[in-house]
Amino acid sequence: GQNIDQPTEMTATEGAIVQINCTYQTSGFNGLFWYQQHAGEAPTFLSYNVLDGLEEKGRFSSFLSRSKGYSYLLLKELQMKDSASYLCAVRDSNYQLIWGAGTKLIIKP
Amino acid sequence: ETGVTQTPRHLVMGMTNKKSLKCEQHLGHNAMYWYKQSAKKPLELMFVYSLEERVENNSVPSRFSPECPNSSHLFLHLHTLQPEDSALYLCASSQEPSGGAGELFFGEGSRLTVL
């Protein structure tokens, strides 16, 4: 079966750095997505990786290793507003999105 | 105005009621989706419409009935629901084929409680 694994919950301190990991086993691979979802709000697109390596976008970076079935989202200079759930999703060979259950990130002052 | 708008935001219904969820996208996209989001579970794809044709129906119970009258509007008709259907129902849109990421744009969801 197809599966995405990510930690259920993480806690970090304002101003620090946090890395949220995502591992996947899917039928084929056509890209990996990260979305951010604040409580009671819509998920919003953060990043897309289709080739191995690091994609940087401001305070957020996303890394992909296709051979290891692994990605991480790196958040730097954490702010209180970064408290949210972070969803990892992989597009498989049929172009279907397979979703993880999300990682709830709690930022403490 | 947000790109994808869902109404109502909250809905409480009994098991014998009939109600509908509405979604409207203002992004000019040609694909629309219904997802179910339950606590601590992955998003579950329910229905996909591409160019107003239904292309996906992931074994969803018949008590959920989608309707896509045009590329901007999507409905989810609900009848004789069960308490386990209580969840957040998310609508999303995208442009297919994208030539790029083809990311989804989500609405804020309709929180459904079935009593």
C-alpha cells in the first residue's frame, strides 16, 4: 500500500529552527508537496520538490531525496504565527495525491 | 475575496436531514475537488471534477452526491448521514495540466456535525 509518515506533533521555541520530516512509500513519484494549515483555515501551498535537493523560499526550505523516499521542511527564525499543521503529500505515478496525517507544530515563546 | 469560497462554514444536521455544501472558485481553474478531513487522519479524496466531468469517485457512500454545474461551482449534497460523517469538508481547485507543480488551492472548509 501507499503510505506517508510524518510526526504527529512537534514543539519548538520562537526564533529557533525546526525540521519536520516526511517519509513515503508510493507507487511511483511525480513530486512532493508541503502545505501549511492554521487551525480553522484552508491548507495553503508552501513548496514543491520533484528533483533531489534543497529548495529555499525565505525562512522555509524543503529537501527531497527520492532514493531514500524522504523529505523535510525546514523552518528558520521561528515566529509564533508558524504554529500550524504541516501536511506532506506525494503525487504518485497515476498523478494521485497521497497525503500524510500532518504534523502539528507548536511554537513556544 | 478569497480564491476558493465555501459555504456554509459550519453545519449541524440530523441523520434524516438533507443539506448541501457549496464551493465557488474565482481562479479560472478547470478542476475541482472534495476532500474529507478528520482529526489526525490524512486528507481523503472524495470526488474530482475535471472540465465539469467527474473523473474520480473513491468509493464514497451514496449518501454523498456531488454536482458540478460549471467549472466555477461545486456542490456536495448530503442526505441520511451518519455520525461518523462528522468532519471538515474541504473544496479545492487546480489547473490541469499545470506544466508545473499544479498545486491545489483550498477553501476554508465546511465543518459538518451529524447528530
